[in-house]
Amino acid sequence: MNEEKLEKYILGHTTPEPDYLYRLYRATNIHTIHGRMASGHLQGRLLKMLVTMIRPRLILEVGTFSGYSALAMAEGLDDDGRLYTFEVNDEMEDFARQWIDGSPYGSKITFKIGDALTEAPRLWLTFDMVFIDGDKRHYADYYEMALTMVRRGGFIVADNTLWDGHVTDPAYDNDMQTCGIRHFNDLVAADPRTEQLILPLRDGLTLIRVI
């Protein structure tokens, strides 16, 4: 199977990303070191679709990076919806803020620089949906935090949960980020408080419903 041809076929049969997000993705890859960390076309359309289906009023995002995923989710929000996004790397602030503030959905987004683990609980809000895409070493911590802030029946979505296939590769047994993802996956799979599904989309996307 030619994966490049298959990906092109999939994207050709998926609703196009808005021009603004297309330009943001290109700018992210040109002006940042780890451009592939941005969600991109396929995952962005899925995030927007999930928001449209779930219809959350409040979304929490852990890990803004360039703002692509935040804008994709904000696109699906109702008029009274709001998204709070935290980025721990202050070097991304100027880049992400200009794209968020200049977008058609910037008014729905509160962008904060800081560690979500300490800053998000200070919002004293109950969220309908949480998107986790921060430091892989702390995924289990983000998950436990999210469970204290998401309503019953709400959703947690976690990115990069297959981690380029490293989760099943013994060569990465001593890699801290891989270990963090593995610990998170094992924790979620054994948690009676939630039900979960890993989608093999891009780098792995886990959908979690709080029960």
C-alpha cells in the first residue's frame, strides 16, 4: 500500500481546510522548528467535526503550539462557546497570538502562556471537552487534571497517543516521552471512570468519554 497516495486520496475526499488554516499550517512549517506538530488538514477537520457533534460550550486545550488546533475547534463552536488554550513555551506566544487574534474565530479563544497543570484549575470552570496535546511526559497528569474539570458525559481528546509507533517499539523503552505516552495509554485503558477509543489517525488520537 502506498501511504502517500492513500493520504492524498483521503484528503481529496475530505472537506478542504479553510484558507486561513492552510496559510497558518504553511507558516508554521516555514517559521517553526517542529512544524509537523501542528494538527493539519485531516486532524483539524476531525476536531472541528467533533466539536460540531458534541456542541461543547467550554473547551480546554493543553498545548497551543501555533494555534491550528485551537482555531479548528473554535470554528465548530456555537456563538456562545469559548475555548481556553494554554501554551507553556513562551517563545511561541508572538507567533500563535497573531494568528489567533487575526482569525475569524479569535474572539472565541482565550490564549494564555503558562503551565496548564497549575493555571487551568484556577479558572474554576467546568468544561465539556478537553484536548490534550502538551508535554508527553505529563500526559497522565493532564488526564487526571482534566477529570476534575470535565462534566460527566464530557469528552477528553488526546493527541500523539501512538507516538510514531514508538509505543510498541522496545528501542524506545528508555525514552521519557514514549514512556509518558505508554503510561497514559495504560492508565486510560484501565480506568473505570471513562470509556476510550484510539484512532490510528496521523500520530494516534484517543477519544475518551467521562462516564
